[in-house]
Amino acid sequence: MRNFEKKPSKIRNKSCKVCKDKFEVDPYKPFIGWCSVDCGYKYQQLLKSKKEKKELSTMREALKSHKDYIKLFQAVFNTFIRMRDKDLPCVSCGVYKCEEFHAGHMIPTTYQYHRFNEDNVHKQCSRCNTYLSGNITSYRIELIKRIGIERVEYLENTRHMMLEITIPQLKEKIIEYKLKTKQL
């Protein structure tokens, strides 16, 4: 007759995954990662909370609306614009130093078609963007110098077109502009 009983492997020390104390591993249970019943319970609660957090984040992602993705993309896009134009002055007044710079739109965001057009958005000081309603006259003059009259007229002539962008396209654009920002 053969003896099917396993031989115990040599005894070794291991760190507890909860309290980080060293303990001797039971040779018959080498995969246990905690030193006591209390630590085992805490470890199971930790795994359960991680699983719940992951489920909660996937539920939140599923509940996001088109408007939420537009807001998220707008924030990522504006960060890219400020990084792109970091060495340039305010597009309206020419100021280099300011308390805060914005990503100012020549064609306002109420006209959705050019909301995310890089030709339409440039670094603008908070004074011009907020208190002077964009300082559009000076903005247009400087924009003609930067991108040319043809592109400015294109922006002005196509302002009433509709922007049709889906959630998957927004997700792709968010990733694209995050990568562009990192490259800057």
C-alpha cells in the first residue's frame, strides 16, 4: 500500500498581509497570508471593500450622461490649450503675467460647433475673459495675426453649424487630449 499523505514542506516565515508581522507558515496551508483569525477577517473585509469600490466606480461610469462627458472633455481640452499657449501672452490684451489664465473662446461655447476647435480657443487672462466678456475685438485682431484671416472667417461663417458627438467619441477625445497634454 502506498501512503498518499503529503509530506510537509519546510517551515518558513511570511509577513502578514494585514499587520505586517512575521509568522510561521503552516506547511499544510502554505497559501494563507495572515497570521491570526482576526487578521484573516480584516483581510476578507479589505478584499470586500475593494470589490465594492470597483463596482461603485463602474456604476458611476454607467450613470454618466452625455453632458457629464462634455464637461469632462471641456476641462481636459482647456488644460491642453493653457499648456499649448503657456509661452504666449493673453490673446486679447497681450499680458504675460496674470493671476489666472483661462482657455478663452472667440466664438462662444453657446455655438457648439467650434467649442472644441483649437483655432477658436486660446489662452486668455481672467480679466479679459470674465470681466470684458472675452474682449472679442482685440481677440479677433490678434487671432488674425496668429492663424490668418481665412481661418478666422471660416470660424465666423460656420458658427451656427451643429456639433454631433457621441459618448464613445468623447471618450476617445478625452484620451487623445490627455496624451497631447502629456506630450507638451
